[in-house]
Amino acid sequence: MNKVKYLAFILLAALTLGFSACSGSDEPDKPKQEAPAVVSTSPENGSTTVEPGAISVTITYDKTITMTASDINKIQATGATISNVRTMSAALMLTATCAEEGQAVTITIPAGVIKNTDGVAAAAYSLNFTTKKTELPDPVAPDGHESAAQAVINMTPGWNLGNTLDSYGDWIGDHQEPYRYETAWGQPITDAHLMQAFKEKGFKGIRVPVTWYQHMDAQGNVDEAWMNRVQEIVDYVINQGMYCILNVHHDTGAHDAAWVVASSTLQLDRYAKLWTQIATRFQNYDQHLLFEGYNEMLNTAQQWNQPSNLSDLVYVNQHAAKFVEAVRATGGNNTYRNLIVSTYAAAHGTAVLNGLTIPTDPCGNQSHIAVEVHSYDPWDWLHVYNMTWTSECREVLKSMFRDLETYFISKGYPVIIGEYGTNGAGELTIDKNSTTEQKAEAGKQAGDMNRLCKRYGAASFYWMSLVDGPDRSEATFKWTMEQVADSIVNVYK
């Protein structure tokens, strides 16, 4: 090959190689993403106010993450059990279940379990939080007498002697023999054996609802025979070593004869005279007897839950103050007796909770006052949830107790659930005529109610149907809904 041809060949080769090089991409290789890093958590790391129960946990990273099914079991927890572990976009989500208060919980995610979309592994991560511990009121009153907080703990679980001394009706007439009222609504004459049965089952308190107006004359004086019978039944309770709540019951409520109402002060003096008579009769009884000022006080429009005019709440507060004043003025053990005031309609919506003003106690401290509400929640759950007590039902109760803690318990006023049960719309309820399966659902409700009471230092009183009708009599006694009664007392064993 001559010299010219050789040089031309070299030049052509160089041009070819240069073209080939220029025709390729001049972009560098794309680097893999950095490892995912945690940017936030819910609950916050180090939180000490997490509500016990099924806790929703979310750990959010700074980029989309993945996790293989085989790595799920590598995520561990102490102080809780975890379930429902999954990823969604940049979040790792799971449920941590911890029912204990003040429990330290640690969720540990080992290195390599979480990866980015390129497979780059995240570092290990630990989330730490503590479940909330309810601060209960001081159980010791500064005057050395049993405080309302301690009494409330001592009296639960409880039951209502319903449809007995609280019965009323024009058809019965006024000032009749006590037994005519006591048996008017389908219950037998109450005997001491009934209270013994509750004591032996494990109950510690009995609420004795009493309606007074058909036993009062025009001057407000209570019939002696009626007062004697009330005292006799209170003694049945006290003699068993149980606590007794005595109240003014259907003198309030949704009926035309109600005279203790949240619409005026016209009857306040008559109301004070009634409580003066009750307190005087029982002034020598010890701390096992508590007085409840009024049951479910409504306005004259008989509106439940809350009045359309919230100014009516002022009248509830005036009755509460008059009640405390009247009882304290009788002296004796009433000077420091634990007393109970209730919200409008004994409801627990935030408006009525916020609207209740606790009376200033003439005894010199506020340690002898408790607050009562009633709860048939979730209202009408037998219809809504087809006779089944669900997790949604349980959450409604938990929400109620959180509100009660906010408004009362955290401020030193213990709470009593004076009535609870299955009652719903159209008088549908679980009772002696219900199936075993339905009674079991009522037992679940009662169990949840009492577990929450135990946690918050509250008391609860089941409405009536645990022993109903002829089952109450000594000769024919049996538990009408024993599995519900057992669900209640087993919480405290």
C-alpha cells in the first residue's frame, strides 16, 4: 500500500471511531436513590398521651417505600401486639393494640425491611410512645371523711331497683299505701333477700330511685308511711354492707306531673323542703348512703339531650346548688355526706357537660361531690347494629368517657353512670324475653362499660333488668339475665 492510501485509511478509521463515539449518549449513568428516611410519625415519637386500645400507627418516609410479605414478621413490638401491617406510598401503617394505661410501647423496624423502589434498604428505626394514664381524683378528702372519689370506686358495680319506689300514676291515686306504688309497674314487694343476692353475686352498690310527689301534701310534707318504707329499703341495702344512692326520681322527667324542671325557680323552696326532710331522716347514716339531687331534669318543653334554649341550663345549676345547701344545713353526717348532681336530662353532650356548674360546697371543700350522667349508648344500637355490640359501639363509650374526663374527672369530680343498658327506640330492649345470644350481646356492652369505669375511677348502675318481676321475690328468686350480671362483676375480679 502506497503512502497516500495508507494515510487515507488511517484518516477514515479515525473519522469512523470519532463518529461512533459521538453517536452514543453523553448522559452519565443514573444513580440509585438514597435510602428512605423517616420524616414523621403518628403518634409522635416520645408521646405520653396515646389513648390505650387499638392504636393506629403511621411512620412516614421521605420517598415511596416497599416491603416484602416475608419481611412483615420482622417488625416487632414490646408493650403491644401489632397487626394489619402494610405500606401505602411513603407510609408504613399498622395497628398496635395495648389496653393498659401508662404502658411503654416500642415498635422496632430492623434495617432492610423498608426499601425504596430501587431496592435500597432503609436503616433500622424505633418508634417509642407511652399510653395515657388517667389521673384520678384524690381519694382522701382534706376533712378526713371518705371522699366522693373513694366512695365511687367502692360502690361499683351497681344496680338500679327500678320500677319500684319510683312508680307513679294518677290511676293509683295520691297518699295510698306504699305497696300500691311499689307493685304498680310489675314488680313485687322488695325484700331483704334481693339485696343479699346482689351482695353475694359481687355487686357493691344499689341505686334506689324514689318518686315523691304523690306522697307530699300541699305544704310539701312527705307522708310518714312513705318515708318509713323508703328507709326500710335503704336499710336492706346498707345492712348488706353495700352503698346506697337515694334520689328524687320521676318528680323530674317527661310527664305532665313533673315539678322539678329546668324552666323556672318557682318550686325551689318546695324542692329544698323535700330534701330537708329526706336528709333529716337519714342524717345519722354513714358514708354508705349518698344522696342524688334529681334524676333526668328536663325543661317544660320536655326536650331530651339538651334544651333548644341553653339558658335553661341555669335552672339545673340552681337546683343543684339548692340541693347541696339544703342537705348540708341539716348537719350530722350530712355535713360531709357525698352528694351527686346531674347534668340536664342526665345527658352527656358537650353543651350540657360544659353547662353544669358544680355547686360551691358549704362543707368547705369540693371533695364530697360527684357528677352523674346516664348512658344508653350508642342510642338505639339494637336497631342500628342488629342486636350486635360492635367495635363501633365500644368507640362511642370511649368517646363519652374522654369527654367526662375532660369536664369533670380531671377537675377532681368523680363520675357515676347512674343508668345504662340496652333500651332503645320503640321500647326495644334486651330483657327476660330475649334469646341467650341477645343477652350475650348485652353482656358485652356491660363489660365494656365497666372496664371503662374501672379505668376512669367511675361507677356504673345497670338499669333494672338483671333481676326482673317475680324473679326478685325470695320464694321465686332467680337471675333474669345472669350472664349479663356475670359480665359485670367479672370485670372487678
